[in-house]
Amino acid sequence: MSEPRMRISPHALQQIRLRKLTVEQVIRVVTTPEQLTVAAHGRYFAESRIQKDGKRYLLRVLVERVEQDEFVILLVLTVYPTSKLTKYWRGGE
């Protein structure tokens, strides 16, 4: 199988703009996450800590891995930063 391809859903693109994030930030989190968390229906959250507006957030990117023929597609479904690091970050803040 070849290197995974990434697609960002229209909803995720809308969330990136709305939350004043960048596509580059999202790609970085998906390709080199600090941690992965299993979600429902075979999906997972790629997560990394970021600085935004002088504060620390956890950027959570919901990803679905889709296998089509000889390709793997990482489909970004939604994106959001959260200040609740102690809730989601393993090991606390």
C-alpha cells in the first residue's frame, strides 16, 4: 500500500475557518499526533497541544481511515481546540 492520502471534509474546513485554525496545523496533528484516542465506529482522534491566543489548547482532529483499492485515505471529519487538557490529555495538563 502507498502512503496515506488526506482529505478534509467540507464540515472540517468550515470548523478550521470558524475556529481561526490553519489547514497546516490540522495536517501536522494528523501526521504527527502527540496522542491518539479511539472513537466510535472505527474512528480516532489525533491530538496535539497547541498555543492559541496566548493560551494552551488541545487540538482534537476526528479522523476516519478509509481503505480504497490500493489507497488509504485519512478523512478529517471535524476539528476543534479544547482548553480541557485535564479531561482529554493522558497524564493531565
